[in-house]
Amino acid sequence: MDKREPDEEFLLEHSSVWEPTTKRRLPLVLIYTLINIAFSLLVLTTWLRQRPSLQDPSLRLFSPANDDVQYLHQKFTRSRGEDKSPYQGWPNDDIDALWRAQYFDGLLTTVDEATAMKLPEETSRFNWPSREDEYILTLDVFHQMHCLDVVRMALYRDRYDKHFYNPDGSVDYCKWLHIDHCVDQVRQAIMCAADVSVVYFEWSDVVQGMRPRVDNSHTCRDYSKILQWAKERHVPAEQWHPSHRAVRVENGSFVIETGRNQALPGSEDGECNAI
């Protein structure tokens, strides 16, 4: 007489059904798992591509324009012969306007308070009535472009007032100091970026010698995107004066105070009214 327990009989009766069903389900579970993993990786990869700060270590330092940084492949011009850029040539009104358009709107921009609190250094409130909750700043690329343009203009003393020679041939120290400042700002920017794109050499039959080819390939940040960011936050010239500052008073409102905007005569600080 069969002494098997009721539970044991139930398992035996249903084992022929249970085992194949389980075997059929396992591959399906595995497939669904692999699909979910693949989809998750796709979403993560897409997100990483849209967050340049996670790819470019230089963007780990917070800037309000970090998320607007995009990259493109660009081949430089030789800046000689027939391969020149529109920024080159003996200065005229069109060239001046082109240079100015690349940085002027970026020299003064504002951000809101929440953004300003994320900055690695403290910046000042915007000094215009009813806009004191905004904060003033400049993305450094526009200061660097301004400096490069100042150096460009200093080369042409008959057209611009940026040169540092007086009519008698002596040097205007404060104008020279501005040029000296600008040259070093551009130097720092170049050394900071440390472009490792390759300049290659080829034999020139024209001069019968080796010549560097600077019409080479680069991975560049899309300047137009950064300029557009600045234009959307541009401060009109009539709303800015460096001698004004917004000061909060006891009732929580703001007053606009006015300073000298120049060092006191004989002061050893504030060389040529710079800080």
C-alpha cells in the first residue's frame, strides 16, 4: 500500500506540468531583464551626452553657461594667402564691427540669485533700480576677446586710441598698462586651454623648405552657443555704471550708492584706477 503523504502525491501529479512551464518562463525573464538593462544603458548614455560637464573636466567648476557648451569639429584657416578669415586685414568699419559683435554683448550679463549662489566666487548685485535681485558677471571668454581686440587696435595708432605713445614719443603708462594686462590675460587663457591639436609639416616647393600647416583640425566649443547665452542676459549700456552699487538697507529694500570710480590722488593702491 502506497504510504506517500498527500502533499507528495500532489507534487508528483503536477510535476509534469510545473517543470516545463518553469523552463519556458526562465528564458522570457532573462530576455526581459536584458532588454531593461539595454534600455537603461541607452537612457544613461543619452543623458551623459547631454551633460557636457560630465565629459569635460574643465566644466566641473560651476558656470551658469556650462549646460550650453556644445562641441564641434573645426578646421582652422591658414590666416595667410587666400586662406584668411574675415577678422583679418587692414582695419575698416566692417572688420571692427565683426570683432565687436563677438564679445560686446557678453561683457555685462546678469543671473538670478539662485544661480549666483552657486558661483565659486562671490559677485555683486546688479546696480540698477528694480533689478537688484540680479547679479552681474562676465564669462571670461568675452573679456579675453575684448583684450585681444584691444591689442589688435593698439597696432594701428592712426585709427584707434589704444596705442600707448604720446605725440612726443613718450609712453602713456596707463594705456601701456592696459595692453600689458591684456597680453597677459590672453597668455593665461591660451596656457589654460593648452590646445593639443596637431600642427603638421610639409615640404613647400615654392620656398623649397619645410613649412608648418596650421590649417589643422580641432575639437572646439561652439562659440555661437555661448555668445547666444550671453545675448539673452545682456545688460544695456544705459543701465550700467561702474561707480554705482546696490546696497540693502534695514527695511530690506535697496538703495543705489555712488562712488568715485577712481583712486584718490597720490594713492599707492588702484594703479591707473584698476583694482
